[in-house]
Amino acid sequence: MRKYVIQKHDASNLHYDLRLEFEGVLWSWAVPKKPPREEGVKRLAIRVEDHPIEYGDFEGEIEEGYGEGTVEIWDSGSFEPVDVKEEKIVFEIDGEKLNGKYVLLKTDYSGDDKWLFFKKKS
């Protein structure tokens, strides 16, 4: 199983950082609203830079510069990839708050790296 974590990040704008362990790093997306727990709820997810695996355990205060603000772990656990493509990632989450099959679907090919994040129907 691979590491999965969502960090609640109270920076200039409150958001949630979705992190999935791939290729020795945490692939990361900023999710502006609370992550979806029910089927049918879709959230914008903006792909951001990869983070080191160790960052997934971080909680605390970022004092200066990019990302300044308070970080706390909102959910964590493991996940298993089901189908990984350049424009679509399907994965099974086993977390404390989120469980089940989820999808990240790329929606913007202009360079902004916008994705949809949602729970897949069973």
C-alpha cells in the first residue's frame, strides 16, 4: 500500500492538499474546498509541485514565504492505484475520513493543470 494524506492548510486561503505516493515522492494537488466524502460531489484540484514523502507527516506552522500558515493532517491512510494515465488517475483510498474508489480527472490542458477530484460510484 502507498501513503495517502490530506493536509488542511490555512494559508492566505484555506485549502486542502491531497498527496499520493508515486515514484518516491508525494504527487500533490491543492483542493480549495473540503474533499468529497459522498458520490456525486466534485471538487476542483490544482496540481502543484511534488513533495518529499516525509512532508506527508508534517503538521505545524509555516512561518515565512510560499505556503505560509498552519498545516494539520485532515486525513491519512493508504491508497492503491487502480488505473493511472496522464489525464486520469483512479485509486482506492483507505483513510480515516475518506474510503472507497476516487478519481482525479484532468480537465485543463492549457498549462493550469486543473483536475476534478471525486468519489467514483460503486
